[in-house]
Amino acid sequence: MKKAVVFIATGFEEIEAIGTIDVLRRGGIDVTISSITGSKTITGAHGISMKSDVLFNEMDYNDFDAFILPGGMPGATNLNAHIPLKELLINQYKEGKVIAAICAAPLVLGGLGLLRGKSVTCYPGFEPKLIEATPSGGPVEVDGNVITGKGPGLVFHFALSILKALKGDAVAEEVASGLLL
């Protein structure tokens, strides 16, 4: 079974986290929610609290097929300040495994140099943080093992792109038909 982890921090964008988790689980992906805050209960950007499955330091992340970063502010900047997470992202990228970020969260990948030469997208205004990337302004961009999404209104497209990368077109299309997209 394919496995993904969604990393959340205080101020995460609730729709992006929950929508992605839901779509991936519908597609048969084993999704773990990991809190980088030191608390399993995390409050999002709009005051909605969510309980994570684990705390960041409780897991070994070597067996995951995808690392996912929801956006939101200050969620994305909180993710960006977490050095151990950034080290994991670099290793995941080097191993050719999926790394995905939506909305403001691509700034984390940009700061690590992981977007260099890639076609990417993000929430409007965060393009300067996508160092040496080519921002498209599109809803979702898939370039190699990097998947980026524009923002909360496009979360299903983002999540389905991750699902497609992990399980193929047929599974992604089946889940999309159930969402009436």
C-alpha cells in the first residue's frame, strides 16, 4: 500500500489539509497526519482545530511515498522554520519520491532549492519565494517528483494529481468521478 504523510503546523490551511487527506484515503493511500508543533491538536488558519495521528518526532519517515505540505499562513512559514522537516524534504526529493506543496507552502521547497528549473505554481504573491523556478499560475503543476497547487479552491485537483502520481490514472479518475468533478 502506498503511504503519504501530511505535515501540519499552527496556521495550516484547513481545506488544503483535510481535502487532500480525504481524497488520498478515498484512493486507498495510507495517510498519516504529522504535527510539527509538539501537540497532536493543531489550530488552522481559520480557527479550526485538527488532531494529528502522530507528533513529528514519533515516526521514521523512510517508508513514505509522498510528503505533503498544506499552505495557509502562518502555517507555511511555520513549516519553513522546522529544520528537521526541511532535512526530510531534501532526502525525499533526492530519492525521487513525491513532494507536494500547495498555496503558500511551495515557499518551503523554493527556499531549499528543490524547485530549481521546475514549472510550479503557488498562491499569487508567493512567486518570488520559488527560487529559480518557472511559476505558471496554473491550478496544479507536476514536474518530475514535485507537485504544486495554487490554492484552497483547487485542492481536489492538487490531491488528485498526487493520487495519480502514486496509483495511476484509473484510480484518480475513479475518485474524481465520486467527487462529481
